[in-house]
Amino acid sequence: MKYIHKNNKYSFISADEGIITREIDEVAIAFDKETWTLHKHGRKEYVEKWFNKTIKIFKKAGFIDMANNMVMISGKFPVEELNRCLDTTGYIQIMCKKLKLKV
């Protein structure tokens, strides 16, 4: 699976079959800023819902540090950087530094 950017929209496609699974204006990414583990990406509304639910679950379970380490960003990112985040564990940290994103 990978992102393509066409007609000012992001599409998430199956790399094998070329099937477009969604088309969105911007991409949201949720990750852990301590381990730089990517947890969720895609349509902002869905990622934000997952993010808020996850934070509540962590806090309710007493994992305050884990909740505080979770970050969600969204925007129009270079497609090469997005795909690298999907392919390479921890690459989200490099992308954030390259793009000077505040996390």
C-alpha cells in the first residue's frame, strides 16, 4: 500500500493491484513520539477518532506517559515522505525533522 498525489488529492492504493482505496485532501498521522512508531494514518476524521479513543484508554489504564507520548499531525505532506514512513520503521522522526514539524 502506498500514497499517490494527483489532482491535489491523496489516494491510498494497493501497490500490487493499483486499486485506489480512498481519496483525501490531506493526510493525518498518529504516532508515538518516544519510539517514533507510526500507529495510524489516513483521513483526518478517522485518525483523530482513533487517536482520542486511544489517549482515553491509555489514561484510564494508568498509562499516562504513553498517552502523553502520542502525537497526531495532519496536512499536505510530500508523498515520498509519507510512503517512506509506511515502509521504514521510525522514519516519521526523520520526516518531522526534514519538514520542521513541531511535535
